Amino acid sequence: SSLTKRFIYIRISSVHLPLKKERCSVPVARVRRRVDSISLAVERNISTTLQHAVARALNVPGCPEGLLAPRDVEVYFDNFQPNDFCFKNIGIIVEANLIPEREENLEARTKLIVDRLRDWIPNRYSFSVWVRLAPGAYVEG
């Protein structure tokens, strides 16, 4: 059987914005997909659901640098390139600041993102979520 080359790749990276002291880390979602692979309605659902899922999963109450709300998660879409390859139809990589409380239950937090997205991603697309935590910094010049 031939493989369908309809892939969507979502990358979320953490950017520090000095707008509010209590929220210094803002996840940024980069959604890569083939131009005709999903409808605009599905994209909107994924975008909104992704904002809520990431904010809920990575929020750390009581930790100023770990507070997130859906409005803190920015989502950007772009097109896949012809030579891009992913084992799933949708690959989601979440990069966020390393906070010890996030690291303690990282698998459960990742599963929460998967569970929230499962309702909005059509069944014909297989997907995975990989959350990576690392130190990060953002400085404007």
C-alpha cells in the first residue's frame, strides 16, 4: 500500500516576554501542514484547542514563571515542504521552559494535551505529542 503524504507538524516553542512579571514565558505554536490536507475550520479548531490544552497542561499554579492562560499561547501555521517527513500525520512538539513542577508529571501533562486534541483532529489523521522542557530566555534589543 502506498503511504499518503499528508502530514501536519506542530512545533511549540517557549518565548519569554517581559510584558507581565507574573507571566514571563509564552509558548508559541508553529503548525506545519500541507496546503490542502485540512480545512480552515479544522485548523481553527486545532488552533483554539491547542491554546487551551497547552495552557491547561503546562500551567503551574503558585509558580509565577509557570502561570499560563490560553491567550498566552500563540499559534502560527505554515506549509510543509516537499521533502519533510513525519511518521504520523500530525506531529506535535511542545517546547516550554523547564520548571521542576512541570517535569515531575510530564507524561500526564502530555497526555492531557493529546486527550484535548483528540476531539478536534479528524480520525483519519494519526498524531503524537512530544513535550520537551529546557531552560530558555528572550531578550529584545
